[in-house]
Amino acid sequence: MLFSTLNFLIRRIFSSERSLSLGLSVLLTLGCSVMAFPAITIAQEINSNDRPRARQLGITPGVLAPGPQNAITDVAGVRVGQVTLWEGDSVRTGVTAILPHGGNLYQEKVPAGFYQGNGYGKFAGSTQIIELGEIETPIVLTNTLSIPQGMEGIITWTLKQAGNEGVRSVNAVVGETNDGFLNDIRGRHVTAKHVVDAIETATSGPVEEGAVGAGTGTISFGWKGGIGTSSRKLPASMGNYTVGALVQTNYGGILQIDGVPIGEEMGQFFLKRELDRGDADGSVIVILATDAPLSDRNLERLASRAMLAIGRTGSPITNGSGDYALAFSTALSERRGGGSSGSQALSNDDISALFEAAVEATEEAIYNAMLRATSVKGHQGTIEAISIEDVVRIMRKYGRDVNFVR
């Protein structure tokens, strides 16, 4: 209990506008209590929160404004929970769970659309989403060899929900990326209990980013990848709807940040030596949430726009990459079950602005995943976090008004 309180206080301190010195003084005040807990946890918390999000640097892709948290949780009712596994020298993995609403998801299913960019990956539950256009469970992200544990955890949680006593079929939705360089993936350290814990601790509000949850062991463009999130809000004249994105980044290419060729300038990019060493392969998972009343068909169209954002970041979506997007709507009018009130789905002519919101939110979420991630030493070596100072220098070289000062 004390550790949870301490961890919460640290997150609040370092995610605020207060200085690092204030946060350190609080830690010194706590003194003896801090010494009782694993140093690695506290060190990670400080390092992660010392790294800015894209918007704190003045990197603001697109023209639409973000929501209050600039996170997928800006879509009312959406919750995110994460479990990070960091053990010894080789375990660097975890679970990220996204809940479309806080009720019984099986009894109040939400419409959803699924889109496959390049299909070198595993996305459990996708065929039923394609067929029926709905999801009935939390969405779980983890590593490639933990898909079965992800499904087991979701099924366990779903079956024990009040009202589900007669349920005999559950379409568990689990996406993955391969964290096998930093993580001892063959050890299969994720358990069903970790998945249940991520679901049960899911909350609204700020979402932790970087090397956490399912992003603990991921790699992007040769640097550390991770979990990232962002959102966009349409103006009142367009319905005042929100689109939020959460990404698990583990892919590559020739990194661009808001159109600036960061990868080329830093000398680290796919095909640099005119030889495909597989360094653009990997996977990226995009989860899109919106409160706009959309049909499952138009949610599939919304999900497809995430691939435009992946392209904007410099990925050609290579042969060995698993690139998937899933979009769902939280609108009460579109739910399938006890909470539905008759469809009020937007027409095709009314959704272009939502497409723009999806592209912008996904692009910024990817940048947040990389910028917030810390360097990680793991199973087969160390993957460095991208240098904030170098990003700032290059952005300024190309005339961008970035404003970060270390």
C-alpha cells in the first residue's frame, strides 16, 4: 500500500510543471521509506518523467487540438491499465489493457472495425471483429509469445463478471509485438494473472508512456520504442467528438518527426547501406477510440487511416512487420446490448474530420512513445532512447520552433 502511494506521488510530482528539484526534495523527505523499495522502480520513474512528450517540445502534428490529457482516455469512459515486468537482467515485457467502458463489456458490446496493414503478426479475435463488427472484451497488448496468456486472462476476467454466468463463448482480443531482443521472450513470463491485474487496475486520466506495459521491451527505428498516446477533439461545429489513439511501437524505417528527417540526420535508418538487414521489420499496434457514433463499417475505415500516420513517421510497412489498427466507438446509441438506444450513426459525408483526427492522434502517439521511452538494458543488449537534444537540434536546423531546454 505504501509503495503504491509513493509511486503515485512520484508520478504526480514529475508529470507536473514543478521542477525536478522539488520532486527530489520530496523523495529525500520520504527517506527511509524509499529505501525499502526496489531502486530500479524509482529510477525508472524519475528518468521517464524527465523526458518530454512531443507537445512539450513544440512538436504538434496536424491542425486539430488535443483533449485535456492528450490521451486515449480523453474519450469518456475509456480506461487503460498496465503491468510492467522488469526482473533480473532479461525480463523486459508487460501488458497494456484498454477498456472501452467501465460496465459489462460482454453484455454491452461496442462497435468496432479492424484493419490490417502488413499481416506478419498475430491479432487474436480479429476475425470475429471483422465478421460481426463488435468487441465484447477488453483489448490487451503484450508480447508475441504471450498471446495465449492474454486470452486466458481476458476469458477469466470476463467469465467472473456479474451477469455472465451463462456465457460459453468469449472472443478475447489480444494484439502483440515481438520484444525478444530486450526480453527473454521464450521464458514466457507474462501470466494470465498479470493480464487480469492490468484490466482490474485500468483507470481514466493520464496514461503512462514509454518503456512500460506492453512497450517495456519494444524497439522503434533502432531506438527504444514503447507505449504512446494522444487525442484530437473536433470543434463544436463538427460535433465536438474526440478521437484518441494508443500505440505499441516496435517497428522501423527512416524516422521522420513532423516531416523532419530525423533518422537520416542522425545516421540511423533502413537501407542506409543499401542492404536490408531487417532493421525496419517489427510491428506496430494502433488502438483508436472515439465517442462519435460510427457504424462498424466506418470504424474499419477510421482504423485504416492509422496507416497514413505510420507512413508519416517514416515506415514503408515492410514484409516482416505486423501493422494493425483497431477502432471502436463508445457512443451509447451504437452499443449492442442493454445500453443501446437506437443507432444514430454518422453518415459517410460527416466523417472526414474524424479521419484527420485519427491520423494526427496516431502520429503524435508514436512520437510520444519514443520520446518518453528510456534506454533499456536487457536480454541481448542495450537499446538507447532517442536523444532529446539531437531531436531538438535537428528540428531547429529545419526551422522548427521547438522549445525544450534540459
